Amino acid sequence: MDVSLCGDCSDFLQSNHHDDCYGEESWRHFKDSLDCERLVSQVIQTANMGCNVCKTVVCKFRSLKPDLLVVAQKNGESVTFRVVIEEYYNTNLQWLEDIDRPFLRVSISQEEIKFRLWPISKTYEADCGVNDGDQSTGSESSFLRAEKWLRKCMHNHDNCNSVNTLGDWAPSRLLDIGPATNPFPTTIKLTKTESWQRSVHYTTLSHCWGSVQPFRLLRSNLSELMDGIPIDVLPKTFQDAIYATWRFGIQYLWIDSLCIIQDSKKDWDVESSLMAQVYGRCLLNLAATSSNDCTGGLFKNRPPSYLGSRFISVESMTDGFKSYYQLWDQNVWTDSFESAKLNTRAWVMQERLLSPRTLGFAKAQLFWECRCDRFSEEFPFGYPSELFERHQRGFPQPGIQDKLKTHSLNHHADSRFEDDHARRLSLAWHNLVMHYSEKEITYEQDKLPAISGIASLFAQ
Amino acid sequence: MNQSLEYRAPSWSWASVSCPVKYLPGWIASPEVTVIEAEAQPVVERSQFGRVSEGYIRLNGKLMHNLTVAPYHGHSYALRAYGSESHSIAAECTPDQLLGPADVEPEIFCLPLGTYIETSRALGDKLYVGLVLVAHEVQRRGYYRRWGIFKSHWGWFGDTDKQAPNHRYTNDGHSTIVLN
């Protein structure tokens, strides 16, 4: 793991990291620091030389205000570094203890940025920085990471592997891309599954239709598509989804515009009421998080502002023990994944919540969420969350937690009603409706249908 | 707070408005209403959770009248007893749709729901909450639709001059009304 630090950062962090005892245990932790001032020009220099902290700081300021650094450097201004301990406690969830959370605050004149110093164990062997050949979110190393998440989830997560009790079931139509042992195909086929009597592994696609009409299944081209579809007539997002499906070794893919007859009201009414099954039973939901329509694709070249994981180590002045931390910009999940256009769409909400696993292809990195865990390429061993948030995310929701990703549905969770099943369920439903009502919908008549898959699960 | 032109859901449902909705983070203690039945009619018979063509809640409760509403500040309206001095506000009301300058003030009714217990705070002041209703456009005895909600720090629901008379309820029993 790359823990490069410049001398200034190393000294500053070391002198504010203390060795204390907590009974028998040694407790190594940051304490509030004094301001540490360094010239902007120096920080830019050490950033270029590869200091993880300086690189992060320079990059963040650049993306916030492109000309800030240039002006500040010209005026001979300085950057102020400071470690701040924020106490965190919540009186409502009564099992919580107060905790000390260290932050690194960095400011230039009036602008301030803030990173959580997230403690990690040193057992992370993998270098999670950006390597050559890793410049795209469709690169081999991205797939290797995602594959690890998928394997871990399929082996370890009970909630993610349980399916609704329908027995054997497959969506009425699926796109067959051929056995995964075959080379990457040039044509795929639309298949009907009515005679199958078995469950199959398939992926689904979550995408924005946007202003571009995607390639659609119509009554007139049904038989044509069942004979075969050349991949190169399909829009980029569909092509990338086919590649990802093939790359994960899965034979079937479900895409709404190709698996529901778009000019048949009857087919639409029937199929759109089956979303709880279609998404709930997929192996993996591929989310075109960075695309506003079907031409955008899943895979993107990472922007220069993406630095990968930034690790730092701090060596004890008394015994040389090394403590490891990762710099965590706490807005990343929200800014890069949650607020992407795809996740503001009403239909997409149930696709995301119903599918056991969603792999989000965002602009700079992949995001993973399943019913039990979250990852991103920057945090490949688990996306961090604060203690309070962890309790809320893990708030028990028996009956739905093995059918839905419930972690966003526990705001206002209250230990006072942890044993009250009905109240817990109504809390989750109310949170769901509140989130949902903020989403955008093209056809107002879809307001109830677009959430009907989740509604059917709550009704069970 | 926009109601759409096309029918989407009954007025008491979050699905009838096209703006973000908020639930109060808590629950109602000592409820003042009893739901007798609630139903919604699906447009497509087999998609039970899809579109609906109508829906109602039949309930027993205490209907209050002789009340007026007027804009107070921001999106908040003041609910006052009819003919009372302007200072005595009975409750603060949030309409689902703001009255336009040309809109005639509707004849409103109040349906107290109970006292509200907030999750995120320790037990403090008592807060009474309820629905503000208007009679249904299609005049039918005891039929109402939701117009907004009200919150009040004191319970004035015992006041006899504000109790709605019998003909404001449906025929089929004591204190029964239907919300569409």
C-alpha cells in the first residue's frame, strides 16, 4: 500500500498522534492540533512529488475552485492544516457511546475542505491507487475488484442470496448472449422463457432513457429480435452492459426496452407489475450511473481528479508502531453516486432497492451496494460509515431485509421501538415514500406503478 | 404542492400530489379516529399495486366546523373559529395547495387525529394533529377530501359550538365520514 507522505505532512501528523493507555490497552489516536501553515507553492510542489495528503488537498481545491490555487500561489498565500476532533453522539439511539472522530481540515483564505481520517488495519495488501491500464471504469482491474465484491457477497451474505419464495422463475423474456465460455459475441438473441421451468442467472440494467429513444422491442420487430440482434446496432450503454454480463460469466441480461414490448399496453401492464421479481431475482443489477441516456455507456475514462485510495501511516515516536489511516472525503458517496441523474429517477429507485446487488458505473469509479454491504474502488474493503450511521443502516427489518436494500429506509430509527414490528415497517415505508416523492418522473400516471414492486413486498 | 389534472390517487394519499412529501417523524398517540375500511380500485385488475381509478377511507371521528382559514406566514395558514377575533388562532394549518388570490376561501372542516409523539425528541409539549377537509365536489352526504393538515398546542375539540351537526356525517351510523 502506498503511504507516501512529504516530510511536512509526516511531521505534522506524527506530532499530533498520541500514545495513551486505556486500561491495559494502548490507545493511539489523534488530538486537536494547532494550525500548521505552509506556502501554497510548497504544497503544490510536494503534491507533484507524490505526497498523498498534499495531492488530495491540491486536487480537491482544484475541483472546487479552479483558479483558487493559481491566485493564492501568486499572492504568496499559505495553506492551513489542522487536525480537529469532533465528538459525536446521539442521545436517541441509546446504545451509542460518544466517540472521537478525527478530521483533517485544510483551508486557503476563506475556503475550507475537510477529510475524515479513517482508521484502517494494515492488513490491506493490495495497492488501491490508480495504475497504468486502470484509467477506465471498464478496465480489467475494475472488473477484478467488482468480481471480488460479487464473490464475497454470494458466499457470505444470507440476506442478499435469499429470493422470494416463488420457486423456479425467470423473466418472460431475456437477452441470451451465449455461454460465458464462448468468445465475446457479435450477435445476441431475445428469448422467451415460458417453457423453461427453471431459474437462471441473469443481470439487469438500470439506465436513464433520457431524451434519446433507446432501441426498443415492438410488436413489429419481435420475431426479428428473436432471430438475432447484431451488437453493433445497439446503443453504447446496452453494448457495455452485454460486455459486463459476459465478463462476469453470466449468460442472460434483462433490459426493459428490449424485454417488454413497448407498443403493447397489455404486455406493459403485465410486465411492469413483475418488477419485484425481475429485479429481485437478478444476480446483479448494472447501473449506468454516469449516463443520462442510452448512448452514454457504462464505462468511462476516469477524470484526473480521481486519485484512488489515499493511505497514510503515522509512526509512534515512542515505540515506532505504525497506525494506518485512509483519507475519506465524506461527500463522495452522495456526490458521485447518490445524486447522479440515474438515481434521481423514480423508476430507478425500485430497480436499485429491489435488486440484491447493484454495481454502479459512475464517472470516476465503481460503486457497489448490496443488502449487506457497500464498496467503492476507493474503498475496496468496505465503504466506511460513522457509528451512528452503521446502527441506522443495520437497524433490523425482519421480513423485508432479505428482499430489499433497507439501509436507506431507517432514518429516525428509534431503539424505543426496536421490538415493534409494525412500527418499524411503517417507518421504512414512510422513509421510502419520502425519498420516492423527491424523484423525477416523466409520466405522472406512473407514480404508483413505478413503486408497485416495492409496495407488493411491503404488503406480504 | 401541485395537484395534477389527471386522476392519480385519492386526496389523502401521497400519490395525489406531485411534490416531495414529508411524514412527521413519529406517531399518533391516543387516536381520535377509527378506520372502518379503506380501499383502492386498481385500473388493471391483476396489478394490484399499480394505477388506481378511485379510493376511499371510511372512518369514525369527530368533525369540527365553523372554522376559517387564512394565509398566516409563508406556507402556513391560520385556523380560527368563525367570527372570532383575529388573535385567537385555534391551529396552524398547512394546505396541500396554497390558495390563489382569486380563490374563494373554502368551507373547511377539521378532523382531529390525536396527539403526536415525535421520535427524534424526548417527550415535550403535547401537539394535537389532524386533517383539514373540504366537502367533496360531488355533493354527497358525509363525503370529504383532504385539503391540508393542522397542528395545535391545545385540544379545542370539546367545544360544542364547533361540533359539526349530524347531517355532515353519512347516514349509515354515528360519526362516520368517507374520505376520497
